Amino acid sequence: MSDLCFQDGQKVLFIGDSITDCGRRDVAAPLGDGYVSLLHDLVVASWPERSLAWVNKGIGGNKITDLHTYLGDQQNGVSPARFREGYHEVLTWATTKITPQLLLITPFYISRDRAGHSWRSLVLNLLPEYIGVVEEMATEFGARLVRLQPMFERQVDYRPAETFCPEPVHPNRTGHLLIAREVLRVLSEA
């Protein structure tokens, strides 16, 4: 592992949905009990001399888009084009207000069901378009990029998807640990 990209005294802010929130406004305050708190613990263990302020502002239900809604109701859902527009708008706003070191995390869907016309295979077939948007935004805004879908796909080569996620979207503790480990890997790359 190289050095962490954050310097002493910096603030590490997380913004996201239920996967980021993970109880941070309730019993698991202030960081939640998911990848954010696990990442915090990994950083503290690896860089004890580094003093960082950790803030989790994830809110369950918050979204730039909702892939599930788009597949179920394309008139009211968010297409990949609208996802791109919304993501670009948020990142433009953030980078004009402050000068953040951005880290973007691609969407993921933990399933191997690509056969036929099941709901899961529909999501997996559309997911690359949304992932492509995040990759595009990372390039445009000079952000570090965490690619979760390929990481989870490697994992499900060896274990059932339920090992990491009781359903394809909300990881269990093992899934959150994998996310935290992958985020840390990207944050500590030269």
C-alpha cells in the first residue's frame, strides 16, 4: 500500500444514498455501520499519525438517479442521459464552490443472472451505461475512480452473490468491507 492521498487535517466527506448512509443518522451515528465506518477504521489502523475529519452525509433514498425506477417506469425514471446530466450538474456545482479531491464510485449490482429476461438480467444489461457515465465524469473532473462492478464480479466467481449482499443492491457487512477495501486501494494509489 502506498501513501494515503489525504493529508493531516483534511476533511473526508461522503455523499450518497442508503449504501453510504447505513444508519449514520440513527443507531450507528455518526459514520454508519457500512463502508464509510470500515474505511475510517482501516485508515486509522494504517495511518495512525494522520488526523482527518470524517463526515458522512449519505441519506437513504437520496439519488442522482434510480435505475430501478427507470426500468420499471421509463416515463418517470432516470435514463442514462438524465443520469449524466444530473451527475455533471452536481460535480460542476461542487467544483465551483470548493476545490475537492473527488472520488467517484461506480454503481454495482451483485448478481450473475444474465440469462433470459429476468429483472436482474435487465438491470445487468443496462448497468454499463450508468457505469460509463461515472467513468466519463471521473475523467472530466479529474476524480479518482472506484470500479465496484468488476470487483464484485470477481468475488461472485468464487462465492454466491448472497455472500456479499442479501439482494443485489444493499451489501451486508462482507460487501461493505469489500467496498471499503477497494476505496482504500484507490485512495492510496500513487
